[in-house]
Amino acid sequence: INRQKPLCLFQTPPETNVPNRNDPNVIYFAKGVHEPGLISPKSGQTIYLEQGALVKGRIYAEGVQHVSIKGRGIIDARGFTDKPKKICALEFKNSSDIRVEGIGLRAGQWWQSLYILCRNVEVSYMNLMSFGVNNDGIDIDGVTNFKASNCFIGCGDDGFGWHALDAQTNGEPPTENCRAENCVIYNAHAGNGLRVGASMETRLFRNITFRNIDVLEHANYGIRSDH
């Protein structure tokens, strides 16, 4: 509206299969403010954020399988991320069968979400809103079988940052069969709408697809590939 900042209204589908808060494999955050700090799910667990839940902290897991993060609440990682230490708001490493659906994510400095050396990851109906330094939206590195759909990515750096950072240390893993579709990117401050590159020193990038992506605003380029 004229020169006002954008007002973002997010509509997500009605929830189905809401988990039982008494299930020992469910980390349940009810409506209200919670301050857990670091949340580290184990294999087979679900993190559930009820609508109206504001969870102050970040999520990190390594070597886990079959983990879900779902609901309509918000993870507020401001104060829990760190650029020099490369601490993200939401990160999975060496993990498989990860599902993230419906939640909001707010980060301080550094990337909002990263999936590194993972297999079978699906992200849907997320809204990410962080516009500061190096606030990439949804980043992957060395991932096989990845899908992001129906997400809004408000970011201060690359909306999609699909990299191969420190590839030699990580074994130069391929990134393949990765798709993003039906997403909206609002990129401000620095960076690009969607980016394949920044670092590409790995064996293989294969079957990478972006489909029906709207880049509403971009600080540098709407689409960038540098390798």
C-alpha cells in the first residue's frame, strides 16, 4: 500500500492428524509462550506447535530418522542463532525422512533453515520471516530427495540457497532429486530470490527443479546460479 511495508497474511490448510499431547513421542507446545532454548528431537518424534504457540529457541538434530515438525505455531529463534558459529534456527544433519509442515519461523542472524547430508525431506506450508544479515530461507547441501512446496520465504539473503559448502570435508556428496514448487519469495537486504551456488565444489548437482516460484522482491537477482 503506497510506501508502507508489506502486510503478510498467511492462510494454511486446516490441520489433520493433530498428535496426542500425551504421546511420549510428541514434544507438544500448547498455545502460549514457551522458552525451551535448544530443541533436539530423537528418531520417531514429532514436534507439535499448536496455533497460538510462540516457541523461543531453535531446533537441531543429527543422525535422526522419521522426525516431524508440524502445527500452526511459530518458532522464534532470535537470540539463539549465531553468524560466526553458523548456528541456524532449524537444522537437520545426516538425517532422513524429515517432515516440516505449517509452522512459522523467525530467526536472528544467519540462515533460517538448513538440511545437510539428508535424504527424503519434505517442507510444506511454512512461513519464514527474517530479513537481517545472512537470513537465507531454505538451504540444502548434499541432500537427496528434497521437496519444498507452498511456502512463503521472507528473507534477508537467498530465499533458496542450494549450496555445497565445505564439500571436501563432507565427502563431496551429490545434491540430487530436489524440487521447489508453488512458493513465494520476498528477498530484501542482500542476496537473491533463488540461488543454486555460492559454493559448488562437489561431485554432482542433478535433477534440480524450481516450478511456479514467485519472487516478489529481490535485492540482487531473482534467479542466480554461480558455480
